[in-house]
Amino acid sequence: MDMGSFLHQFVQQLINGVSLGSIYALIALGYTMIYGIIKLINFAHGDIYMLGAYFGFVATTMLGLSFLPALVFAMAAAAVAGIVIERVAYRPMRNAPRIAILITAIGVSFFLEYGMILIATPQPRTFPAVFDATVYNVAGLVINSQQIVILGSALVLMAALTYIVNHTKAGKAMRAVSFDMDAAQLMGINIDKVISMTFALGSSLAAAAGVLVSIYYNSIDPLMGMMPGMKAFVAAVLGGIGIIPGAMLGGIIMGVVEAMVSGFFSSTFRDAAAFGILILILLYKPSGLLGKNIREKV
């Protein structure tokens, strides 16, 4: 492989990796936000991404909506699902030991997966083509319209989330609760409301990722959330769990690493690469790339 073709292949995989990474980043944001507020790793989060894909499917096939309305519908429906899950499964466990909440999260994950298998059958379904896939050839690099839509939508959603967290009253309440829940409560902040809103926001971002992936791969199934959910969790840990910019950075890095491994070695190794990153991060920088190393106080 000469230098020119290596560079060409490298840039092509970088493009593919960034569009895949932006999906991981959207899912990782939910993990990070929920962890930042209630110190819970919501392992059902990957399945909310799957729910989003099915909501998008219903919106496009049964309701006949076009891309943007279907995306908004899926995000709104998943936000409601996120609030219900928090209310039913996590709120009663709020003062329970950490391990009990973790097991509950895994239980919710199985409930969503097998509930969806019951409702929609385990058969993969073909997601309707919402818009024509145009392939652009830029200086020998192949970019398709779906990648542009994925990246564009992800950037808009991340910018919107950043604005909400940093510049709105609700965002200020979320930051206060994540900083010190007891003090926030004493200042008159309604903790339950803030936690519900965090679940709604995180779930809607995961649903958006679900719809975008469905459009890209044209196929959805009830277990589609398991692997992306785990990888997005690795992305959140990589960036520093509980840190919003960290989730975005971690997602992009994960996507690029996966694309590079697929492009230069073999696609069979790409999942191994993702979990290899997790092991390295836990060994050498457990607080994540953007995390500060704070020792646990006893």
C-alpha cells in the first residue's frame, strides 16, 4: 500500500468513523447525564435507542411522516418512556444500595428487549427509505447523504443539549443537582422534576440516534440496542463519565477507532477494539480523558 492510497483510505475511514462516532456520542450523552445526576449507570439506555428506532418506524410506516417529524415523534415518545421507566423502576430504589439499582437497570433492559420481541416479533424489519441516498464523490472520497444527515442532526442535537445545560434555568438546576443533590434540595430545587427531565433529555437523544442508525442501515430489530449501548457506555467512560463534552469526545474517538480497525485490519476485530479501549482506560486513566482524578472520600 503506497502512501497516497494509505492516506486516501485513512481519510475515508475517518469520515465513516466520525459519522458512526456521532451516533455513539448521542447515546453516551444519556449515560453521562444520568450518571452525573443520580450516579446510576442506566444499562437500559441502549434499549431506549432501540425503542426510538421502533417509534421512528411506526411514525414513517403507519403515520406516513417524513424524516424530521418522525425524528421529533420518536424523540418525544422515548422521552415519555424514559420518564416512565425512571418513575416506575428507579425512583423507588433511590436510597437502595448501588448494586440493587444496577440489577434493576439490567432488568429494565431485558424487559424492554423481550417486551419488544413479544410486540413486534424478533424478525428484523426494513426501515423505509425516508430520503434518497445520494452518494457524493469528493476528490475520490465517498460521502453519502445519510452520513451528512447523521452528522448534521447529531451536531444540532449536541449543540441544543449544550445550550439547555449551560444557558437555561432547567439546565442550571440539573448542574446544581449533579454538583450537590442535598444542597440543591435545600435551595428549593425539585429533585424529582430534575431527574425526570434528565431521563427525558437523555432518552430523546438515544431515540434520535436509533432513528438515524435505522435510516443508515435500513434495518431494525428488538436486540439492536445491546452492542451500541455497551459501546456508548465505553465512550462515556472514555470521555469521563458524568462529563458532557467527554461523552461527545469519547463517542467520536470510539467511532473513528472502530472504522480504522474495520478498514485497515478486519471488521471482526472492531468490537474487540471497543472493549480493548475500555480495559486500557480503566487501567491507565480511570477518570476518563476529560475527568479529574478525584479520590473517593470515605
